[in-house]
Amino acid sequence: MRALKTERILRENPTFNPQDFNLDLTSLQAEKTMVKAIEYAELLDNAVQVGVSVQKEMRKLQERG
């Protein structure tokens, strides 16, 4: 059914050129990868900050103890 519909559309639109719709998805994939990298970097930074805070508090407790 789809093939027949596609064939009809192509027949009714003889000037249709599929190359006009050639999309370069490389930049979109790169953008997506960059967003994920930024998210992971933020999570890692948060984890490091928590670790540093815990370490400071542990040192304070040791000094008091």
C-alpha cells in the first residue's frame, strides 16, 4: 500500500528530487553528544563537590575527636 502511495506521489510530482532532502545528521549527532557530555560533566562536578565537602567535614570531626 505504501509503495503504491509513494509511486502516486512521485508520479503526481515529477519535479520531486530526493537529493534535495539529503540531510547531514552529523552536526545534530555532535550536538546531542555535546549536550550529554555537558550533563555528565555537571554530574561529575557535583559528585566531586560532595566528596570534597564530606572530606572537610570528616577532617573537622577528627580534629574534635
